[in-house]
Amino acid sequence: MVLLRELRSRGYTGSISLLRAFVHPHRRRRVPAATRRFETAPGEQAQGDWGLVTYTTPTGQIAQLWVFVMVGSWSRALDVEFVPRADVATFIRCHLHAVEAVGGVGTVMVTAS
């Protein structure tokens, strides 16, 4: 619209659709964001990580709990567990619970560092 307004001030009498058709081949193409996708075989990989959830109790207090999430890379089977601590013993226990919940363990277990 800005270009049309500027051209009209200089005597252009054509339509906006004609101007768009002329400009279209000269516009810069948008470069899509790079995404690297990979596929895994069934049971090959699962990913797990911690998160911290903040919530308000019924009495109005602000509280926090750790949450462990594991998802199967192929099946997208998901297990979520809320725990009071994020220590090594809890991490191992959460992994064992998740493996039991989804019915198996991936060959590779990926966690964030």
C-alpha cells in the first residue's frame, strides 16, 4: 500500500493487483527456519528431563514441585511424575517408574545436561 501511494503521487494510474503482479517475482523469498528431524525405531530411544512447577495451594500459598517427564521418541508414550526433590535417587526412581508405566525401556535414554 505504501508503494502504491508513492507511485500514485507520481502519476501511476494502474490497479493494486497489477502492481502486485509486477512486484511479486522481485520479492525476497522467506527462508524457512532450519529444522533437523530424525526418526527412531520403536523402543530405540526415550527422552527424560526435569521441570519445576509453581502453583497456588487452596489456602493461597505459592508452592513448587519438581516434575519428571519421559517420552518415547517413536511412540510418544508419556509419563509424568511430580516429586518434592530433584536428586539422583529420585531421578533413578522416576526413570524406573516411567519404564514400568510405558511398558519398556529405550535402548538409548536421552536427558538434558
